[in-house]
Amino acid sequence: MFSTPAILFTLLFGSLSSAYNGSVPVNVSSWGTIDTPSLAPFLTDNPLPNGFPWGNKDVRNTNPLDCPHTGVTRRYDFTIKRGRVAPDGVEKDTLLINGQFPGPKIEANWGDFIEVTVHNKIAHPEEGTAMHWHGMLQKETPWYDGVPSVTQCPIAPGSTFTYRFRADVYGSTFYHAHYSAQYVDGVLGPMIIHGPRHADYDVDVGPIMLSDWYHRDYFKVLEDVAGNSSDFNVYVPAADNVFINGKMPADCSKVRNNTICHTGAQMSKFKFQSGKTYRLRLMNVGAAVMQRFSIDGHKLQVITQDMTPIIPYETDVVSLGAAQRADVLVKAIGQPKDLYWMRSTIGLNCSRTRVNESQAIIYYEKADRRAKPNTTRHTIIDNTCGNDPLNRTVPIYKMTPDPNPGVIDVIELDLQTNETGHHVWIQNNQTFRANYNNPLLLLANQKNYSYPYNPEWGVRNYGNNKSIRIVFNTKYQSAHPMHMHGHHMYVLAEGDGRWDGKTVVNPSNPLRRDVHMMRRFGYLVVQIDADNPGVWPYHCHIAWHASMGLSINVMERPTEITQMQIPMVMEQTCRDWDRYSKSNIVEQIDAGI
């Protein structure tokens, strides 16, 4: 560590730059290193009927909800602790899973069970935690969705909890903490569910995780977000850096807040071989920033949106809001000695950052690995905060939503300042706030599914309707990546202004995904088939917006919730949390999720 005089110098004069001396980890995982192994087509330590773990099921002829039953369980063990790392050279106190950032990979075949034991070792100070498995439908296991106050009580400090759920859909996704904004500090990692393929390629590169990074710990940022400052630059925080697979060197001359910055941090590196085709599993695992991914001199063929295989289309740039994913194919058209920039350019019209871009290097097989590219970025059009047009993103397997849904819920979204001067997002004049001690699913299981006395829980009871359409209109200048738990929602329409009440794009086979962008001053119309009884959050995946209450809870088929045999461990987790929270102050300064 630095000597006391060096620390005093930093406090007096700003950031301190030094050559990395090995005292604080700069590279805390193998992600983004040149020799990171590629992924196999599927895991083979299991039955292989007809040569595949999923038998004869395929993309074009099999309903993606028709999950195979492999009889295999994949087990993982996670310990969450505080740590100090410097992935971009800037030292920071973080939260780590098994000492890694990003966290370890979860890998399974479609239809496997995944079992993850989580040990909460967060201390000095202590915090609860909970883990969400993004994009998993959790059919028959809604209590393992991992949202405190909705499906479970938090895992108390010093306690252990085991999640067990089926990999009921396939594709590229990630897991993350869902307690407050914990995941912003590093409690996240990739999750790959192997399934049938519908496009040919040679190499599966694996996860390409795009993320924003804050040099202050998440709770310090959250104090600004949840505070009562009238300064837009305070309650809308700017990211300090943007990473590709957890790497991108900071400019130590520009580091703020009296932090220590080491030179020598690395950017991510990848290797290509001329003539081969590569699958990249793009994931925006960040807190807030909209990312526009590209590779200089190369085209991208998009083959999935979130976890839905789509008819492939070609583009120069893929736009991903927070928590969105896209699998793309890239043809290695370069020569053996070539090298190119891989970029994630920030949508500055949609996000606040102190940097404009993250970069990684692609080295062809005979390229000089000491060199840096001299290639030109694709033109980035930044005049909208939306995704690619819906008429370009067509699922391969056709599914048609009910044109006459049982209920249409229109929600007006706005940002307001409450009586104490704090900024909150409101849905039809109501913000959300979690009650960690009373999970909604457990209450509903006890036939308590009406909460007129506590509207801040955000419950929208849709009864036993077979289909539900939700229309969001936003009156404010922020865009929102809206995430639906428990479903891959039909995205019927989106755009500027207000929905006209009738336009539906591709009504016989609309895009299905679990996150979609709602534009600034725009609208988003989605629909779900009510085939998954439970209580499912539908929220903005910008961490700071969720912390300011931008969430509702979809209660689906409540009478069937009362018939669920919920594991006794869920009640025990609540008893453990009740015991902890009665003797310790829980600093819930935000909405809680």
C-alpha cells in the first residue's frame, strides 16, 4: 500500500498516479484476456439424445417455452464479500463474488436445473442481498426470482441461501444482485444457457459484457440519487468509465474525488482468424448507460434479441440499453496481420458519462500484439434512445398475442419532487418502495393480495385475465430500458409521443424480449400471456431509476398463487431477516430494488 505521506498528498492535491505495485488487484478475472477460452456448442457431461442435450427440439419448429427435462443439475457456490480493486487503475471499494469482477460464469444446457448457493459475507458495514437470474422465466419456482420485498426477504448478513431453478429458456444473459443498487459495485456475472442454434458459425467467443463504472461506491452515488439536491448533475450521476469485459484503462490525469490511480491497467483483447465466423454474446450489464457496439471495418449480423432467436439481419452498430442483450455473428474479413478496434460508444443523447467510448482490440492470427489499431469507427447515429425498428426484429418461431387482451392498463410515467425535496419516479402518481420484511408473493400465497392500505408496494392485480397489455407513456426527458420479470413480453409498439391506441407492429409475430427501450417523451406498449402465476416486477433497469421508485408489480392469477407449495426455506429466510433487522439499522435510503 502507499505510505501515509502519499495518501496525504492525494487528499491535498487530487488523484495520485503511480505504476501499479501489485497491492490492489487491477485484473480480477480472466474476462477480456487474449487467451480466454471459447465456448463449446453445449455441455456434454449429460445425456445426449439424438446427439444433443435437448434431443430433437429446434429453433424453427419447437415452442421456446416447451422446455426439455434433462435431469441434470449444475451447482455453483457464491460468496459475496467486500473487496478493493482497480479494474481501470482507479482503486475502489467494491462487492465481489468469489473475489472476481465480473463474477464467475454460470453455464448450463436448456432444461438443466441450476442451483446456486449464496453466502452473504458482506461486512463493515453489513448489508442484506438477493440474486436475480435475469431472463429466466422461473415457471413453477417464482420464489427464486430473487427480488427482495417481492419474492423473498433479503439474505441476512452471515446467512446462506440456495436458489434452484430450471434453465427454462436458452441464450445469453446474466445474473446480478437485486438488493438496492448493489450490482453496480460488481455483484454480477454472465449466464450462458446452451440451446439449439439457427445460424452457422465457427467460434463462440462467449460473453462480451458492456458496463458503466463509478469510482465512488454505489451507496455514495445512491445518496446523491436519493437525496434532495436540485442539481441535475447530482441526482443524475455520470459514469466515470465504461468497460468491455471489465476492462478499460482510466486516464489518471482526469481522475477525481481524491482517488488513487495506477497506470498499467489493460483493455480487453480478442483474437480472430481470417475467414472464420464468430459468435459474440453482447450484454449490457451496466447501471445506466446506453451502449452502441461496433467493430471497425466489420458488419454485425444480429441473430438474437435478449433470449429470442430472430431472423438474422445485418447492421454496423447494435444499440443496447441497460440489461439488454444481443447475439451477433461477425465474419473475420481481415488479413492475418490486421488488428481492429472493438468499440462501445456511449449514447450521449441518452446517458451521462465522463468518457465517450470503451475500446478493446481484435488481433488477427499474425498481428503484432504489442501494436494498437489505426482503424476508423462506423458512423454512430445518436438521435434516438430507442432500439432497432421493430419491423427488423422478427422472431423465428411465430407466436401471436391475443388481439383483444383481457385488460389494457395505461400508465403515465413522470419524475416529480416530493414534499421532502426528494426526486421520485411516479406511475399514475404513485412511486414504489420495497418492504423487505413482507414479500408480496408470500403474502399472496396467504390470500393477502389486496393492498389498498399500502399503494407504495406498486401491486397491480390483474386477476385471472389470460392476457395483459401494459401501455407506458412517459412525460419526462429520460429514456428507460423496461424489464419484465417472469415473461418474454411481446413488444407491440414504441415511439415518440403518445401511443395512438391502435398501431401494433407485426401483430401476428411481434418481437419478444425481456427488456425494451422506451424513448424519451415516448411510449412503449407490451403484452404478456398470463401463463406464469406469480408476482413479477416490471421496472426500469437503470439502477438509479429503480432506486427512485420506477417499478410496478404484476400480480398474475392470484388464486393460483394461493395454491402454491412454497418451500419452507422462504419463511425461514424471512425469520432470519426479521431477527437481523430488529437488532440492526437497515439503511434503506432508496426504493430498495
